[in-house]
Amino acid sequence: MARKAGSHAEITGPAIRDAALRLFARSGFAAVSMREIAAEVGVRAGALYLYTPDKQSLLFDLMHDHMQSLLAAWREVRVDGGAPFERLETFVRFHIRYHFDRNDHVFLAYMEFRSLTGDNHGAIRDLRRAYEAELETILSDGQASGDFDLPDVRVTALALIAKLNGVLTWYRDGGRLARDDIERVYWTMTQRMVTA
């Protein structure tokens, strides 16, 4: 039998995804084998194929679930029709707060995007663009109202997301600044970024 004695689908499936996420984030998608993922979980390599057809599908599923969850969480907090600065602050604080405990997800979503192929690449690209479009709408509205002074809305949106993601590469709990402090500092920097 392929499945390890005592393993259960409701435990093994999530364990495979968690192991793949950690290993892909630590070593990179190309460097990780299905055999390594299986060893991390404590099952035979063949058992992985009960849960995923291949490594590419596993990467896609991790990224797809992350992007779907991100978009759903954003829709719950977004402020429609408010002042551009209020909406932008909501976005900045949301993005940082949502990702604080999802470093590996952020790494995959941005650094391993290039590893996706065919329809998988297109599907994640569309989800990323949907999220970026939320920020672009805020920035466009602020530009139109005269609140923001931007050389290019799309480039500003991408630069801002990259800056917000950057905090996850260096921030550690228990450091000099608490999470709320980080949100405040990043919001202050963002205000300066969008105004003349």
C-alpha cells in the first residue's frame, strides 16, 4: 500500500500541502522533489499522487488558494466609496496585516510565479491582476480627485505592493517595533509616496 499505516486523508492531504509550501519557500520550486515532500510528511513518494497529480499542480493549488483567500479577505474590509486616503490606508494596513503570518505564501506568489506553466500561469496572473486592480482603482480615484500626484498609476500600484511585501523579508515578532508600529510607519511612507 502507498499510504503510510495510520495516515488519514484529512491529515495527510493538508500535511503534504504544508510541507510543500515550506520546502518550496525554503529551497525553491525547481530544487524540491516529490520524494523530498513525501519524506517531510513521512509517507512514500507514491502516496503523494493520491493527493495531487504532480508537483506543478501542487504549486498551483497553493498559489490559487492563497490568492483566492487574499481577495476574499480584502473584499470583507474594503471601503467602497470612501475618500481615497481612507481607502488607501485600509489597503496598506490590510495587506501588511494579512501577510504577516503568511511569509511562505508571499514568497511563492511572487518568487515562484515564473515556475507556473500554461493555464496555471494564466489563472494566477488573472488573480494577481484582480488584486492589483483593487489598488489601482484607489490610486486612480485619488489621482482624479487631486488627492494623489502619481507619475503612473499602474507602476505606482506595483511598486507599492512590492514595498509592502518587503516588510515580510525582515520583520520578526519581538523586535524593536510591534506590528501596529510597522503598519503606522508603512502608512506614513505610503502617504509620502502618493503625494507631491
